[in-house]
Amino acid sequence: MNPTQTLPYLPLAKSFLPTRTLIRDVVLVLAGCLFVALTAQFAVGAPVPITGQTFGVLLVGAVLGSRLGFLALVTYVLAGSLGAPFFAGGASGIGKGLTLGYLVAFPIAAWLVGYLVERFGADRSFFKTLGMMLVANLLIYAIGVPWLGYVGFKLGIFKDWNTVIMAGMTKFLLGDFIKAVLAASLLPLAWRFVGRK
């Protein structure tokens, strides 16, 4: 039996390519990795730009599902850590490690989004998708902000947690909400376009 067919809801990619093969999975994982790398290069606004990185992370999780979304983001993080210019602004490597918590959170968040799609069809309506994206963003912050503080305190960059939260979360909340609304508009629209539920 094909495991994909036993899911209560198929993610978009598996709806178009329901037969599981190694070639299909490898192509989807690499495409997801490259899509996140591409979205990470888009930045709008100043002084703290809103990038498309988390938008790409969560969209890949929703479109590929939990397993392939997770693998795509593991591939993305490994490639960027090893020198590919995949991270926001064309960066690569982990530098001083300040953002390592966020990078670790990306595959987990993609898995969570994929799981919510596969089990509950959370990408079929605007409000379900919006809720799913906001929860996944909170998960990224729950892992990324404490690590940012831990490393930042060791390096003498931060003096208190208020500064850490401002630097690692507060100033990104509006941008993340806008990206969640965009995803909540695109995913249900894609399902209506293909005419499947």
C-alpha cells in the first residue's frame, strides 16, 4: 500500500504526484530546498527588513507535507551551513551561532505545518491556514529566541531578555503576520484552482 494514500488529507504536491517514488521525493525535496533559498533572498523595508525566509519554510511544509517538508528544510540548513549562499541576504555558514536556534527550528516548523495539513486539512481555508502559520511561527520563536539569548549573553551582545526578545522576535511580528496572511490567501486559492479538496 502506498503510505501517501492513507493520509486523511494530501498536501498539494502529493495531490499532483500521488505515486511515491524515490525520484519524486528527491525532486520535491531539492525543489523545496531551492524555493526556501530563493525566498530568503527577498527583503522589504528598513531598518530591519522583512525577508521571505520563514514564508518559504512554512509554505514548503504545507505543500510537501510533514516528511518531505522536513527533509527539504534539513537539506536547506545543511547546504547553507556548509557554504551555499542560501540563508537570508545570501549568507551562509552559522557565523557566531546567533541564528542557529532559528535554523534548527525550520525543519521542525515545516514538519508541524505538513502534519497539520495531512491530518486536518489545515491549508484548505483562510482561517485554518492563518492559524497554522501563526502557530508554526511561534514554534520558530520558541526555539530561536532562547538560543539567541544564550549565545548573545555569552558573547556580551545582550544584557537582558527584553533586548533579546526585541531583537529576535518583536521586530519581526508584523512581517510574520503579513506573510501568514499571504500564505493563508495563497494555499486555499491553490486548492480552489486545482478543484480538489
